[in-house]
Amino acid sequence: MVRKIHELRATPDDVLIAERDQVAVNTTVGTSYYMEELQRRQVERSIQASHRLAVAGLVLAVINAIVAVVAVVIALAA
């Protein structure tokens, strides 16, 4: 069964996974199957690392702003 694109995109992940698992019983795979999974995992790790870097950059920017405000207050008080 082939779904129309809008139906496919509206289908929940769990349903797609269950349908894929049913079809996979009668499917043979080549080495690209494993390479694609390894690549997917690498992309996921890269996304997580980028997110951690973005959060660290935000924290650094906030700390820098606080230090700048404190420096201005100290300079004006002196």
C-alpha cells in the first residue's frame, strides 16, 4: 500500500514503524542499510553536540552581560 504524501506525513511514527517492521520480514538488505543507520546516528550525535554548544554560548553571553553591567556599576561608583 502506498500512501499519498499528505497521508504519509499525517501518519504517526508508531504506525509507520509497525508497518515497516511487518514489511521488513520479507526484505533483504545490503551493506548500505547499515551504513545509513550509522550515518543517521552520527547526524543525531552532531545535532546534540551543536545544541550543547549553542547552550554553552548562550550561558557565556549571559555571564558576559552580567559582568559588563557589574563593571559599569563599579566604574560609576568609583
